[in-house]
Amino acid sequence: QVQLVESGGGLVQAGGSLRLSCVASGRIFSGYTMGWYRQGPGKEREFVASISWSGGLTNYADSVKGRFAISRDNSKNTLYLRMNSLEPEDTARYYCNSNAGYWGLGTQVTVSS
């Protein structure tokens, strides 16, 4: 079964940290660039970060640079997003994406002021 399953979201105060995880089926993880996207209330889905298969190339949205870190463990078919210095503007549902064309159902992150 092809799937991406996110976890790790929750409610956190501004300035806090969270780590999101995304466990993927092997055939949509191995060899593919993976990414995180988010959709806030009343907003369109937007790019957050991506990472190449080797992990050697990462990209970030300007709004999260220096605060978020994307990583992956290819032995576990797992993608991570470490989020530090969270701001209320980071409140959104966070989605895992495989460049193979698949999305997870998302995990909610709520940052209180």
C-alpha cells in the first residue's frame, strides 16, 4: 500500500519546538526528493522545505530559514522536520510530499501566542 503518514504535530507556545515525522512506503521514498508543505487557515498550501534523496541538497522557504531543519533517514523510510522558534504564523496543517506524486493526510501544528 502506498502511503505517507505524518505525526508529531500538536499545540505549542510561541518560541517552542516540535519535530514532525513522515513514514513512507518504500517505493515512494527511495530515490525521491521529499518535502514538507503547509496550509494555514484561509491560505493556500505552500512549500516549506525539501530534501534530495542523498540528503545533500535542501531547500527552505524564506519564512522558515534558520528555524526549521529537514532531514531524512533512508534506512527507515522516514522524513523529519525539526521546527524551532515557532511563531503563531507557523500554525498550519503540515503535509509530507513525495516527488513521486504522493501526499500524506497531514498533521496539525498550532502555535499559541
